[in-house]
Amino acid sequence: MQPTLAAFLKRSAGTAASAGSATSTAVAVTTTRSVTTLSSPSKRKKGAKEEESMGTEVVVVAESETQKKIKLAVEDEEAGESLSLVSTEGTKTSLAGAKVDSQAAVVESTSSSASTAAVAVQQLTWADKEIERVSDPKWRSILEKEAQKSRSLFMFLHRLPENKILPPKANVFEAFKLCPFDQVRVVILGQDPYHGPNQAHGLAFSVRREVQVPPSLRNIFKEASNDLGAKNGKHGNLEAWGKQGVLLLNALLTVEPGTPMAHKGRGWEKFTDNCIAALSKEKKNIVFMLWGKPAQEKGKIVDRSKHFVITSSHPSPLGASQTAEPFLGSKCFSRCNDYLKKNGLGEINWDVI
């Protein structure tokens, strides 16, 4: 039986095909409009075709010296478009009549003007698509790089029913959408998204306007008010902070409804570590607010010779005051603004109105 594209992707998802893979065999791609098949040349009968309607996409990642990222888009049958190879420069090369050699991991078009690249084929998940919607090119580049290292995480999320993931898929990377890399002045680290109904929307400690302000956020507002006279409390949506360069980042970007820390150990920890490491390495004079031991452990990767780190207990009612380094009374907001002002970066308006 000829292997279909879906079967090939199932074998290939989450792995990088490499030259010298002894068990792989050459396969050919044929396209009829957007109906796509994979078939083994050794088993394919002359003139015979097996067709399968596909409504999915896959990512093809270059392993050549240029390390270009390439997308192999398998269009929906209704779209009536042919298979194409799309480079990061936006140029398209038709793959009609192209061949895929999975042993050498090569996609080669029959077109004389087409380029050849060593590739690994993997399924494009909804999380990959959401990363493409991050408008800031620097963050998008970083996130795409981390996505290639996180295939097991992304496939795990891809297989979950939509009602088993918080925040909604469109909000998972909201912190990066709201706060461009070059504009980050402050980083506030949380643990994982709120797991209650309609709370999480992709920003650490923040909730949607129509939702009651959670206890930890009430203490955050209390400290901002006592420290700087900040106006707040009517709602818990912190988008106003994000738009000023405050990256509100959770260590885990997803959670299961009603089950806190459900996605711990799935891969988000390393993913967000590397995002923080990129900020620490490439920027200077960022204020990192590390509230509680988990945030402080994660913050060990921050270069303190270049950045200002403020630590305290977590703002939750259990630890906001009864600790050696209490959150309440820490004056973290005024200390943050003093540092930013000293370094010519402008103060944050901590009002939430």
C-alpha cells in the first residue's frame, strides 16, 4: 500500500530528518490541484495515483548552510492551489512534479530556477500558526527558533481538545504580541495561567476586565497604590502595563482548566527560559521583578551586571507579608521606576483604570 502524506508526517513529526538515515526510502510528491500524495517509487505502478485530500500544513526546516526556514504548504482542496515551497524571503517555488528524498532529506523541484535545500518535515501545529501572528519580527524569530526545539510540547498541545487549554489559543503568545522585544523595559514573571473560567488571556497576573480581580492581583494593586499612589482596582486587565514595555510572562504558557500547573514538565519551562535569556543577553537595563521562589530560580539566568533584579515573596495572600522578604512593603514599583529614570528609559505608569 502506498504511504500517504499523513502517514509520512506521522512518522516524521517532531524529528529532524538527516542525511544518512539508513531506514528511509525515497518518496515522490505529486499534486493534482491541491490534492496531495506521497508514494514510494519502488512500489508505484506506472500511471497509478493515490490521492488524499489534505487540509493541513507542515513545516520544512532547512539544514543547509544558510539555515533558511522553509514552509511546505499543503493547501485545502477547495483553495485550488498547487503545492509550493515558501522561503522566509516570501518567494514561492512550485513543487508540482517535485520529489522528496527522505533518506537524503532533500526537497528538489523540477523547475530549473528552483533551489534545493536539506530539510526535515514536521507538522505545523496551531501553536506554530499563532507564533506567525506575533507581529514583532524579533520575538517571532526567537519564538520560531524555540518552537523547533519544542516539537513534543507543541504536538501535545495540538492533540488536546480546545476546551482543555487555557488561555484560548489566540492568547497563548499574547505577552509577546503586546510587548515588542526592543520595547521591553520590565519583566514580571508568573508561574502558569489562571485556570478558572474566562480568567486567563496570556498575560501573567492579568485577567479579563469582566472577571473579578484575583487575590494575588489585589495585593499587587495594593502595593502599587501604597508605593506610588497608583490608581487601580476596578478591573484586573494589565494590558496598559504591557503596552508600556512590561513583559508579563508566565513560566508555563498554558494550563488545563481547573488544574493548576497541569502542563508543568511538558517543555514550556525551557521555552520561556530561552526567551528570558535572549532578553538578558541582547538588551541592557531591564528591570526583572521576581516574586516568589519559582520566579527567583528562573531569574538566575539573568545577567545582573547588565540588569536590575528586584526580589520579594509572591503576592499571594499566603506569602505577601509573612516572609523574610515580603511583597507588601517591598516598594518594587518605585524602585523599578527609579532605576528606569536613572538610565534614561522613562518611568512606567502603574495605573490600571
